[in-house]
Amino acid sequence: MTIHINDDHLVFHLQTDHTSYIFRIMENGEAGQIYYGRQIHVQPNYQNLITREWRNDNPSLSEADPHFQPGALKAEYSGLGKGDFRLPAFQVTQENGSRITELKYDHYQLLAGKQRLVNLPSTFDDTNDDAQTLIVYFKDQITGLLLELIYTLFPHQDVIVRSTKFTNPTPEKLFLNRALSAQLDLPDANYDFIQFSGTWARERHLYRNHLRPGVQSIGSLRTSSSHQQNPFVMLARPDTTDQQGDVLGFNLIYSGNFLDSVEVDQYATSRVLIGINPDEFGWNLPAKASFQTPEAVFSYTNAGMNQLSQQMAAFYQQHLVNPRFAHEDRPILINNWEATYFNFNESKLMTIVNQAHQLGIEMFVLDDGWFGHRDDDTTSLGDWFVDRKKFPDGIEHFSQQVHDLGMKFGLWFEPEMISIDSELYQKHPEWMIRAPKATPSPGRHQFVLDMTRPAVIDYLYNLMSHMIESAHLDYIKWDMNRHITEMFSSALDRSQQLELPHRYILGVYQLYDRLTNAYPDVLFESCASGGGRFDLGMMYYAPQAWTSDDTDAVERLLIQFGTSYGYPQTMMGAHVSAVPNDQTGRITSLKTRGDVAFFGDFGYELDITKLTDAERDQIKAQVAFYKQYRRLFQFETFYRIDSPFTGDGNVISWQVVSADQKQAIAARYQILNHVNVPYTRFYFKGLLPDQQYRVNDDTEIYYGDELMHAGYFVPTILPDGNSSKDFHSQLFVVKAVE
């Protein structure tokens, strides 16, 4: 049993393989948090951990027990208005305008396994991996509102998934002002808040700051998880590193407006809130209606941030990602965008396809420009039918030629967008999101379709399904290149306008759900101007995402390193592009570009028809090398070693290790060269101490403990007698000696 319940004291102890999460029902009928951290013994009660002292600056709930002061307690899911003045997890407005609730415990339900949520991406337990679900029911004594706190334990990955459901069983109309997915009150504030922030082409850089009194938070109001912030955050003790120490990780299975908040109160209690951003949110709860929040993912370890990332990666692979693709090798692809942009025809593309086939590349992806009259970025979004000027015999003919070579074929869509210059806009201008009388704010010459309309979902599904079937698509790159402005839907009434951001995301999920169910063998990759919607909601439908539009090898080191804290390498699209790089103008070697891109879903974004023979030979060797070690690169255990976010950041390194620890590949990247440097050693991770290994087929044999603790000598003088250069990379292939 992983969930232990003491019915006498109403104490709930949720126990994974290595952690304990404990809460109870307090005297007032609400839920109180007791402990979350390293596993402790199950006891009938934890009086030591719930001892209270009277504070003269907080009101009490009763004269009989002055020590019961909500503002000084650790709660499990808080409202506002009864003496707890910290930010609440929820707030409900009644028809009379009152926003006061009094939740009382009603009963609980314990279930085996984990079922998917309806209409939202969610975790599951299809493989009977010992998951258990606890639902604790509360009833508001004022309104009759029913509240469900939902917990699922995934014991072997040390993960707890939480969500909340509101139901209105009364004839009164209620309105949700805020409805967070989860709350966690921690007993102290000695943590560093670690976030992953940036902007377009500079996503998910690590920022680490010690908690201070007051509220510190990240979030998005862009109707996407955004380039600027990512829903994954960590709380780590100040001495915690990748290799050791206590750390908690939090993520949200959602792709829209979100909030990750930590509030430190006057007693140094830290309140964590995770869920839909309360700004630009509201939800009507008429009689008999329910509202389900997205799921929040919690995980803890005392073994450092590498361990946290590894257990969450294992969890996503088994309990979040589409099982059809969770363990399947991702194909090596080439995308034509940087080779042709909009200027292509079938003949030009086939030249690229034929040369890609000769190099061993496995899939060709046709990017923007194949539809409508899309010769530039000002037209045709929404007109998802083939441009016969570019494909006189239809895209089916082109696709067949690709498939005849034994390659897979993929196609780019941006289904959520509309161009003013399009047949779709001429027929349905009302389908565009825009506010009455407000001047529209174009972004990238395009606007956003109202995904709350069933007719829009049907229209997109019909056109996309036709293309999937006629072109026999193996892959779809689903892009989203602008955020919503002038947020208003003429399909919703006045009282529903605050529902639009969430309803929009539900519409996106509905289209994804219909397509992935109808075409289970099509691999979807999400994209949002690169990494603007790199979140678990997307990963549920599209198990990989374009990590960033910035393909410069040096910039990608920081982006991929930061991304790796919250997401495994199999979720990261990582490609080799041309130099000088489009985003930075930087020139890096083909070797360095390949050595960076290997640690993800590998591919190319360049014009291979313009390469030299030597460059083609090098790409052919890269493709063969990646195929040989693809499982290791995509699915095996990832370790961060030297961080670009600490020290001078000049050396960055990471490593992947096979499950049996018999094989590993490590990479060391040096940004700038320095003259006459000290001797350098590389310290491997995750090897078997008593196992013998070879490195890069050296004649010398090393024990695992030597490679991990004494290190491996790294020469700075290259075989040609020259020093290593700027933007230099080295790979170390480690194999067990049997």
C-alpha cells in the first residue's frame, strides 16, 4: 500500500518509494499540510509536526480555541476571507456578491490506478505501475459547492500528481475567480527559487534566487506557456547542486496562461501555488456544472537536481507521453525551411530529398509555403489545400516519391492562425479573434482563429485529415507563431469573456485529440516560434517539440542545458543548421553543431545541395553515428556535469548513460579557447565503480570509479599540434569491457 489513511485522526500519508506526503483534516474541517519530503515512517498521528502556538497578530476561528489561527497554519487548499491573508488557491463569487466559503471535509475515496482526465491532457497508468488515486471531498457550508482534492501517487518515479475539481450541485449560479491546481505550504523558506526564463531564441535559461519575504512568481498571460517563462520550477536548498541535496520540482500539464507562485509569510512559511493564472481568468459554474483544473506534477529528492530530472523524465515517458511513441526511435529528419524558405517547387525539393536519402537521413519535412498562394508570410493561413503552382500533380505525387525512397514524409501546419489575405477570412471573418471597435494588432502579418468555436475545430480537422490521408503523412509539425491580442470572442456572451483563454486552449487540445486518435501512427511535433509552448500539455499529444528557433550551437548549449532540468532529451528537437547562423551570425564547425544536436531528436535545417563533398561525408558519418547510438541519446539517463549558468560558463558538459550502465557518451564543449591552460580532467557520472571500461576505443582500460572520481585526462593540444579552437567540442564514448 502506498496511501495510508488513519480514519480515527483523518491523517493521509502518501508514500512513494523514497518520499512521504502527509496531510490531515483539521478541527474546522479543512485540510492541513503536515509534511512533504524524504520518506518517514507511517504513524497514526504526527502531533509533533502540527503543534501550534498563539500569535497575537492573527484572528482565531473560535473563542474556544484561540490557538487555531488560519493565518499561522499550513493549509492544503486555501480560500480567502477567514483569517488567512496569504494568496488563496481558489475564490468563488456567489450571486449576492459574497466571496466567503467554509469548506468542510465530507469523505474520501481511494482508487487503484489513474484514469485520464476528460478534455484535458493528463497522466495515466496504462501499465499497472502501482499508481493509486486519492480523492478527498469537501462541501462548502455556505454555497453547497463541492470540492474534490485529487492526488495520484506514482510510487516508483517518486511523483505525486494533483488537481482540483469544483462542482455546483445547487440552483444558484456561482463564479470561479481563481482555481489553482495545487497548493503546498512548506514549514520554512530556506530555499532557492529556480526558474527557466528567456525570450524568443533564448528560451529556458536558468535563474536562481533565494526566497525572500513576500510573493515571488513567474507566469504567462500570452495564452501560451511562452518563451518568456516555463511552467517548470524548482525549490532547492541553498547547497543543492546537480549532484546532491534536497530539491522539489513542480510542473503543470497545461499550455495556456499559468502561474507558479511562492509566498513567504511573516513566519517564514512558504506557500507554493501552481495552476491557471487567475488574471484573465473566470469561470461560470451554473447549476450542476463542474470545472476541472489541469494537473500539477510534484516530485522530490534528496539526491540533487540530476536525480530529480531523471525521475521526472522516467515518469513522463511512462505516464504522460503517447504510448505509441514513448519508446519508439525518433527519425532523423531534414527540414527544407532554411534551404528554400518560400521559394521552392517539387523539382527543387526532390533534389534535396535525393541527396538526403544518400546521406542516410530518414524523413523529409516540408515546411511553410506549400498551401494556398503562400509565397510570403502575408497570405493564406487557414487555406490548408495544396498550391498547384508548386505541386502541379498534387502533394500526393511528391509524397509518393519520398516514400518510394524508403523515407518518411512530414508536413508543416499552423492551424490556429488566419491571414486576412485568405479564402477562409473572406468566408468567415467572424472566426478571427478581435474585440469590437478595437484596432487589431497584427503579429507576423497574421491573426488568431477562435478555437472556442466547434465549427473552427471541424473545419481544421477536415482539411488536416484530408492532407494526412492523401499525402500519407508520417509526421506533422504544428506551429503557433503569435500570441492573442484583443482577446474577445463573438461566439461567447458577456459573462463568458474571461473564460476565453482557457476555452481557447481546450479547443487546441480538442483538435489535437481528434487527430491523434484518428491517426495514431502520425508523429506530431509542437512548435511555437521555436520554444514558445514547450510544456507538458503539448507533450501529451506531441511527444517532441522544437526546442528553439535559435539553432546556433553555442546558444543551443544554454537552451538545451536549461531545458534538461524539466524535460528529457527525447522531447527536444535539435538540428544542425547552416553557418553563419541565421540568429547570431556565428560560425561553428559542422562537428560542434552535430555534437550539440546529438543530445535530442536529431535532424538538419540547411541546404545540403550547397555542401562540399567533405561536408557531405561528414554529415553521412554523423547520421551513421547517431543511428548507432540513437537509443542512448534519446532515451537513456541524462546527467548534467559542467553548467553554463555557474562560474564563467566557458566549459559545458553533459552525459548519457545506458540503463545497464555498460555504455555512456559524454560531451565537453569549450566556448572560447585560452592559451597555455592548466591540465584538464573530465569526471564521468553514473558508471559502475567495479566495471572496466574503454574510452573512445583507447587501448587503456579504466575502472568506473577511476573515471568518476579520479577523472579522465582531456588533451588541450589537438593531434595536428594545434591548440583546441573556439567553439570546440569533444565526445567521449565509454564502453564496458566484458
